[in-house]
Amino acid sequence: QVQLVESGGGLVQAGGSLRLSCAASGSIFAFNAMGWYRKAPGKQRELVAGVTRGGITNYADSVKGRFTISRDIATNMVYLQMNSLKPEDTAVYYCNAQQLQGAVVSPYWGQGTQVTVSS
């Protein structure tokens, strides 16, 4: 059973930084892609940043230039460095992993970590 555990959330002032961590229970190289999603009150969950097995990254337009996703394959960790935080970045952030098994993509989710940015 895949387990993803996030950490690093908290309260920060606008303009500040936080680094989120996601610890996977197994090799992250087993996943086709991993990423960070967020869910703000009254809004739909959205993809913030993703990285493929091959190392290709993608970002939501709203975070480009401010957030950086990275991974450490040796320790099965995925990170989200968030700089120049804005109040609109306030949300619960979730780590996600996707594993292709045959023709079926199986998603896995962490429990989420709260990020609150004060103005």
C-alpha cells in the first residue's frame, strides 16, 4: 500500500517562504508522475506543480517563477519550495502520485498540509 506523508505547512506572512515535503513509502521512481495539488475553501482542487518520472516539470501559471518542485530519488522524497507567498496561496496542499498499471492510472494522495499566508 502506497503511503504519502506531507509536512512543512504552516503560517507565514506574505512574501515569505515555505518548503513542503512529501515522504513516499516506496520508491518514487515507481510512479509515472508526482505532484502537489492544493484545495482552497470554496475552490476546486488544482494542480500546483508536477514532475514526471523522466524529470519533466510543469507548474500552474499562478505559481510559475515562485514555486519549485524537486525530488530526491535516493530518499523517496518530493519537495515544493514556495517563495514570494501570497494570501491567495492559502490552501491545503496535497502530495499526489500516479502509477500506471496496464491501462489504468492509480492515484495516491497524502493527508494534506495546511498553508496559510497572512497579508
